[in-house]
Amino acid sequence: MFSLPILALKLLFTRPRLFVLGVFPGAFTFAASCALVYGLWEWLLQSQSLWVSLPAMMLALMLSWLVIGKFALIPVEDAIVDECQRALWDKVLLPSPAMSLAFFGHQARNALLLGCVAFLVLALIFLPVLAPLQFVLAAWLSAFSFLTPVYARIADSLSGRAKLFFKHPVSHFLLGAFLNFLLFVPVVNVFLLGFAQVLATLLYIRKESAESTPIPS
């Protein structure tokens, strides 16, 4: 588990196609998120106190990371998963569903649903007594968001994907918590979406497929 971030970085910066696929959604989301958070910050400082403005800004950043980032990833996420498999196995063992307008609409609907759930979960930040629960749920939500493109190749239903996800709740919590921490690191967050998708793909392969097809170091 702890060696996977290093392997993800290695793949991201040594495979030009994977790097280009990974940078696009991060750069787009970073620009959109900055505009959203800056506008919200200006409005909140005029109408609310600082202790309300800071949590609200963090909430907006997390929502943009999950929602805008998810939309930005849709055109490239399957290509990232495929490229990771080629890097490890020289072939695609888990083929992606056929891309179509219906499939794209399904992914967009899932992104909106994820955003609604994320808003409810992240709003718990305003209730300090529930902060530990909010931290766990936010980490799981982030991890699930990036594991979904891999799960879509195996399970069609949301319940099937949830079953796959909760086979390894601790590992997935660590994945999500790690990604949420990196979200607030300047410069790193620009490249984070592509890195997160690569890392989530490697984690799935390590957990589900390593017994039959070991990951090279």
C-alpha cells in the first residue's frame, strides 16, 4: 500500500501519454476551483465572520474537487485506467465499457449524485461533534470516486460497486484521506486528479489481482 504512491508517480512522469491524460483534468479543475473559491471567499468575508468563511471555503474546495474534477475526468479516466494496465502488463486485462452518449450521460449523472452526497457529508464540518465521522466519510467518498472507473468494468450496479469497495474499507479510507490531504498542498493539487486516478487503479490491482499477476516494482 505505502509503495503505491511512488509507483503512481513513476508511471505518471515516465509515460508521456499518461502524463498528458493526467494533467488535463487537474489543470482544468484547479482553474475552475480557484475561481469558485475566490468568488465565495469575497462574498463570505462581506457577509459572514471568518470562522464561517474558512469552513465554507474548505467545503467549496472539496465539492469542486469531487464534482468539477469528476466531470473533467470523464473524457480521460478510462484511458488512464487502460494506460496503467499497459504499463504493468503490456495489455488491457480489464476492458472498459463501450463509450457512447448513454454511457457519458450515466457517468455525468453519477457525478451529480456524488456531488449531492458529498455536500451532505462535507456539511458535517459545521457540526464539530460529528467531525470524526465527517473525516471518515469524506475519505471514503474520495476513494470511491476514483475507484468507480475500475469498478464499472466489473459491476454494473451501484450496489455491486459498493460491495467491491467495502471489501477493503481500511485501505480505501487511507487512500481517500491521503488524497484529501494532498488537495490542500499548493502546486501538488494541480496534478492531483490524474495522480489520484492512477493511484486508485494501482490499489485495485494490488488488492484484487496481485495474487495472479504481481505488480512490478
